[in-house]
Amino acid sequence: MSQMGRRILAAALALLALPFLFVAAVGSEEQVNYSVRKSRVIAHQFAAAAEQIEAFRIRYGQLPTSEEFARLFAARQGRLFKVEMVSPGDVPCDGQQAEFEALPADAYVLITFRGEWYECAAPQHGLTTLLLDHRSYYVTGTNTGDRLFWLVTVIGLLVAAFVLWRRRPEAAR
């Protein structure tokens, strides 16, 4: 590799280290606590919706339609998240979509948009996309561990960039 190529690669590695340095410096437990609180509110709304659906199923012997669910649950929606009922084939949750699609045809899935992505739950099957444990939000399971992980990543990238930058061309040796 030429001297110019090594220097370009070194500069790219140094630039790549910047977002990791930002994550290591700024990553806070407050953000994770906020996400967990938001997930718990959604879980509470999903549980209330599931109770309404089961009461409807017991009373009428079938699941409510989406329109019936919207009317039934409208008074309990609250102001934070709009909960909708969809069939397993209409789930907009990316990460576990296959698991939801594999549910039986008589199953229902509750969904809500949390501002960043959709959360989904099939309460009668114990399936959910909600992360209610703080450790689920960290690469290493802890805030301190994540900060150390990203800091070590930054150091590794900067050392590699330094070595590439300082390395002399093969012909000059």
C-alpha cells in the first residue's frame, strides 16, 4: 500500500473513532431509564388492552374487529401511545416479525408506535418486543461496561491510525 493510501486509511480510522468517543463520553443511564419507563408504560397499556380483548372474547365468543377494538379501547388509550390490534401477518415490528407471523391464525397482536419504532406484543402467547430490563439496552449489560468497551474501541482505532500514519514506505527502509 502506498504512503498516501496508508495516510488516507489512518485518517479514516481516526474519523471513525469520533462517534465511538462520543458514545463513550455521553452514553448515560438516564437515557436508558427513560426508555425503560416508556416501555413499562406501553406494557401497562398492552395489558389493559389484552384484558379488554379477553373480556370481549368471553362475552361474544370471538375477537373484536380492529374497528370494534378501537371503539372498545378508545376510552382507555391514554395520551401517550395509541394501541392497535392487528393480525399476526400485519405486524410492523422488524426484529421479531417472523415470530409474530408464525402465531396461529386466531391470535392477535397489539402494536404501538413509540416515536422511534413499533413495539409489538402477543400477550396470549407471551411474545413481546418490549425491553423492560436495563441490561437489554447495553452491549455489555452495564453502562460502565459499555463506556469501557467504546473507549477501548476508540483507543484501538487511534493506535491503528497512528501506526498506519507513521509507517514508512517499503522502499525507504
